Amino acid sequence: MHSTLKKYQVAFTETTMENKKLKQKNAQLEQSLEKATQESTLKQLADAKLRRDYADAVAVLDRIPKEVLDVYARGSGRKERPIEQNL
């Protein structure tokens, strides 16, 4: 009977230690998940800001008259003078 109790005590101790290790691992995984979720949320916010900025830029470009865009697409018609070098 004494040896059986000793075996159970050893098994209980091992199980308790394993349980403690598993709880620590679980806590680490929860922290890792929380960090990944936070980073993902921040990325989504940054993504949304970029999309909003892009939409704003497109809206500004859409307000530019076609004639003005045509002038810039063809070039202004002026030739730039080369920069003179001082000797």
C-alpha cells in the first residue's frame, strides 16, 4: 500500500509540474496572439488611411480640367534652357 501511494505521489507531482508548464506556455501563446492581433489591427488602420489618402488624391485629380491635363500630357511647349556653368 505504501509503494502504491508513493507511485501516486510521484505521478501527481509530475502531473502538477506538467500542468504548470502548460499554463506558462498557454500564457505565452495568449500574449503572442494578442500582439499579433494588435499588429494586424494597426496594419488595417494604416491600410485604411492609405486607401483614404489615395481616394482623396484621385478626387483632386478628377477636379482638374481635361484641358489642363492635356497641356501637361503634351508638355508645356516651352523648352527649358540648359543651366550655364560658371567657369
